[in-house]
Amino acid sequence: DSQGEDNLFTYFKKAEYVTVSFEVPGAGKYRIVYKAPSATSTTNTAYALTFDNFIITGEKAPTKPIDPETTFYDLDFSQLTNATTYVTTPTEFTVEGLDLERLNANISESGDHKGVVLGIRSGNNWESPYLVVNEKIEATKVEFVVTNWTKDAQFNLNYADHIYIQTSTDGETWTNVKDFKADWDTESSATNTLTIDDLDGSPIYIRLFVESAGEQEGTHQLRLIVKSLKIWTE
């Protein structure tokens, strides 16, 4: 109407998350992620969100509209709950309704180390850690923000042969888009922003892959903390 308001209803039934994607002509694309009030509900329950000048509000699951001129996906891993065990088998998890997978990685909520921690370490037999988006996205630009775990990279960056952003059309065969290791800032707790901005918008899987050199000795380790991920679709 003239106020730029509308109501949208969705239903939950035995689902942890429900995602609604839509486009408002002249305003952009939006992606709303609801967290169900009860994952064990046996009845359908309706909840409404109100659009007020395209700012989304709602008591049940407040989210913000995402402008295609900024980012379509904006994941903040520093807000995740501790999962301190380094998983040595592919492990799925969900952030803001987006399906992800991690290997040889844990989740830290400790001080400056908050985020998804990719680790090359003796505890996982020095295998290569990764973080992958387990959904195909029509991406045009990708940005991972990664910080060093204190002085790990200063002393042990050689534990990694390469630090890649990779893409795949099938989730099995991966293409190395760019290797960021040569320009890595190894200072203690330094932040490295890894950006690919020339993707063509074709549907792809996206992976941050730290390729292990595989020849380390002792108990020293290389830990890199993924703080956030942004994906542009236009």
C-alpha cells in the first residue's frame, strides 16, 4: 500500500529453520530466515512479519532485509556457540539458514578467537581443513575474513602449502580460483580479507581450503579463524 507495508505468513512444522526468498520491485531481493519456536511441534503454527518501508520486523524471528547492492549472504561466525572438538569427518552446521560443512575445524567463542577455526595440527593427522558452503549460489563476489590465532601464522604458515578459495559445480570436483598464501599477513592476530570479485553468477559451491603441507613434526599447529563470510549475487 502507500505506506510500503505488507504482511507475510509462514508455517513451522518439525523444522528448525524456514527460509523465504523474494524480490520487491524497485527495492531489491530479500532472504528471511525464521528459526522455529519448537523443532518438535506436531502442528502448523502461523507467524507474521511486517514490512515497513522494507525494514523487516517481527517478535518471533527478527531479521534485516539484505540489499543486493551490499550483500545477499552475510554470515558472522563470531556469534556461534562453542564446539571445541576439531571434527575429523565432514560435519554439517547451519548459520542464518545457510547449510555449511567443516572438516578439521572447531568453533570457538573465546575472546579474540571467536569463529570457525581451521586447524592443521597433530590431532587431525595434519590433514587439510576446509569450510564449504553446501548450497549452490549464483555468486558474483565472495569475501572471507580470516584472522591468525595469535602467532600461529608467524611461525607455522609453512604448515600450509596453499590457502585457496575454491568453487565447484557439483560439490565434488574443485577449481582453485585464487591462492592467498603468498600475500598472507603473518603478524600476531592479523586479519586477512580474502576476496574473489569476478565470478559470473553461475550457481556454484564455495569452499575455503587450507592445503596441508603434510610434513610437520611435533605438536605445533597452524590455526586460522574464519570470522565471517559475505556472498554477493549481483
